[in-house]
Amino acid sequence: MSAKGTKTRYIARIEPDTLPALQDLATDLGIFADVPGRHYGDPSPPGLLDALAAAYRANPTAVTTALRALGIAGDGPPPPR
């Protein structure tokens, strides 16, 4: 099976300065694209999200607690329209 068949494509709108910050974080954590292609060896924000999801699946309470301790939390759902 090709590498293209093993991933789900998801496009999210982010702030302009978010991508470089995610690339820096991926670099700091040693998460790089390892699939042959244009981005091979580049810091991998998608890989960072995969690692975060894996950590959450392994221990949701620890990940949620750690993120909240860092001040990462939303405002809850928006009010009804």
C-alpha cells in the first residue's frame, strides 16, 4: 500500500504564525517527516499531532491535565445560534 493510503488528509485554518511555531515544537521534540517526498526530513506538525493523539489515547487524563496546567484550554462550546 502506498503512503498516501495510510493517512487522512485534514485541512485546518490556523493563525499565520502558528505553523512556524508548530514546526519549531516538532523540531524540539524530534518529530520529522519520514515518508519519502517533498517534506522528507522536515519538522512535521502532522507528526506532532499524531504523537499528541497517541499520548492522549494512552493516557487521556495525564495529557488533558498537562495541557490545562500549561494554560491550553478552550472556552467551551459556542452559544446556540
